[in-house]
Amino acid sequence: MGFDVTMPSVVGFISLAGIVVNDSILLVTFLKMRVRDGLSIHEAAGTASRERFRAVLLTSMTTIAGLIPIMSETSLQAQVLIPLAASLVFGLLASTLLVLLVVPALYTILEDFGFTENLEQ
């Protein structure tokens, strides 16, 4: 969008990191619960991703919907907040897909490499 990296955009990036970590922890917790229920890690990864899809997607989409009015504001007072909102919105768009697709895939890859003992705890 043509914005420079400023302090508000860095604050938005740090906030984004907190949101992504919370989504990932929630997904990993569900994955480990499914492994304890007797599913293989591959099945547990798919099941956990399907079970938490709606929660992760709705959390991200409501946050994005709340920040879009800030990004479209043209007043001088809002110019400080626009980089913060832009880093959050575009970061959430990318990280939602990463959390739902990459985290389960990494667990499956770790199983292929034989690291399943540490994951089942």
C-alpha cells in the first residue's frame, strides 16, 4: 500500500504476532487432544484443523472487518493508525492461512521424521 515501516506499523506487527501465537496454540492443543484420543498425528492434524477452522477464521475476519474503516479513513488524525491497521489486516490474511494449513502440515512432517515421541506428550 506504499506505507513506510514506522513505529505504529511495528506495534501492529507485534500485536499480530500475539494473535498468531494464540491461534497456533489453540490448534496445537486440539491436535494433541486428538492424539491422546488415539488418532495418528496425520489424522489428528486434519481433524484439529477442521474443528478449529471456524474459530480461527471468524476471529481473523472480525478483526479485519473492524480495522478496515480505520484503513479507509482519510482524516489527518487517523494517519498515524493506518500503518498499524494495515500491518494487522494483511498479516492476519496471510497468517490465518498459515495457521490452518502449515501448522498441521508441519506436525505431519515431524511424524515422518520420527519426532512423534515428543509430540504425544
